Amino acid sequence: MSLVALWAASAPSPSPSQGPSELEVTPGLAGFLATFAVAVACVLLFLSLTRHLRRATRNAQEQGIPVEEPKRIAFGRRPAPQGDAEGGPAGDGEGTADDATEGDGEPGSRG
């Protein structure tokens, strides 16, 4: 009976210490190549979509269909408001710090 007790008390097979540690489990080269392939496919799809949208817009304009221009995001400062803080009209000859930008607030539009 001691042999059965010894057999029952032994460690389960496979022992948890026999497997790889959590630090050793990595996706490896196959995981990198799969991720890289997905990234390349996404870039190519985005470029194709952009080309097809431009072609569709151009064809619509050639056929006389009105197409709205896409809204652009303007970088830089906003144009000066139409009146100053005191309620006076804008452009009364007094220069303020808000008048430092000229034009539409686009970069490189300063004169």
C-alpha cells in the first residue's frame, strides 16, 4: 500500500514548472510578419480609397452634379473678431495684439 500512497502523492503530470515561463512566450517572427502584412494592407487600402474618392468627385463635377468641398481644418490663430471687447468697430486704426495675423489664419498668411 505504501507504493499506492507514494504514487498518489506525486506531482501531477505535467508539472507547471515544466512549461515555458510567461516571459518566454512571444509571438516571434510569424507574429511580426502577420502584423506587418496587416499594416501594409491597411495603407494600400487607404490609398486606394483616397484615389477612388477623388475620381468619384471629379466625375461628379464633370457631369454637373454639385459637390460640396470638404471642410478644412485651419491651423494657427483665428481671425480677429469683428468688434473689440469695448464694443467699438473693428479697423479703427488702432493695432492690437489680435491684429497680428492677417488673412484667414492659415500658416504663412502673415504679410
